[in-house]
Amino acid sequence: MNMRPFAVTALSLSALVAGAAMAQDKMQDKMHDKPAMEKCYGVSMAGKNDCAAGPGTTCAGTSKVDYQGNAWKNVPAGTCATIKTPTGMGSLSPIKS
């Protein structure tokens, strides 16, 4: 019995599986390269918030005024409290107007 076709098929399949595994590893590495983000309230311009901005708004782009206290923007983790606006600093929790 000739085992050569079986060996070639087995080798091809193992190369295919190894390639798929390497591609998946690279995808996971790219996912881990994204910097951590946090919600920062009171720093977005009117219509530029990332999502839910409280009563009267529904989601992204619905804030009514600049620096709306209940509108948030995603910023790199650890930077929110350092963002200075004309109304004060960014906040990790909603700011009462």
C-alpha cells in the first residue's frame, strides 16, 4: 500500500491548521494593542459625544451644548481628569449642570 498520498494530505492539512492558528494569534495581539479607554463627562462638543448623554439625548452625536455635563466621550484611560475645558476639568462621572 502506497502511503505517499496520505502523507502529502496530512502534511498539507497540518500546514493549513498551523497557518490558521498563527493568523488567530496575530488577531488577538492586535486586539490587545488597543489602549484602554474610559468615559469622560463634560468634555465633548455639541453633537460630538460618544453615546447616551442623559435626558433629551439618545446616543452618539446627540448632546445639545458644548461640554454638556451628562455627555461623555471615550478618552485614553487615566487622561480624563487632566482634560481642561472652559467649564472645568473632565470627570469620570456625570457633572450636574
